[in-house]
Amino acid sequence: MRREGNRMMVEGAVTMDTVPGLLPGALAAVRSGADTIDFAGTTLVDSAAIALALELRRASGGSLALADRKSTRLNSSHLVI
């Protein structure tokens, strides 16, 4: 995961094997003002990606936006569980 301004750019696999390593940095980014998480750079995701997004949204107080590769903001109605 890398940061571009207030956007967290998630890259590579986001799975139950990788999320534990991504979470500390992502939480730190949210606490320091990141307001968008962009999954455009992901190569593989599973349900852990949804759990990560929900945990980060909770940590942000509900203000974290999800974005796709076109920088379009998504809302939770776009998540298929």
C-alpha cells in the first residue's frame, strides 16, 4: 500500500494472508488524514478486502471513501457480500 496525498493506493493481493500486514499501515494512514482507499492496483482480493475496508471506514468515523481505478467514489451499495 502506498499513499498519494489523502488517498491510500492498495496494490497486489488483498487476502486473508496479506491483510494482517496491511492493517497497521492503513490504520496509521487513516489516523493521519487519508480519506480514500483505492483498490485499483489489486491483483487478487477475497472477503478479507471487504473486512479491511470496513475496519478502515470504522476507524475513520465513517468518512472513508472507496474508489475504483477511475477515481470514482463508490458507496457501500457497490459491495457484494
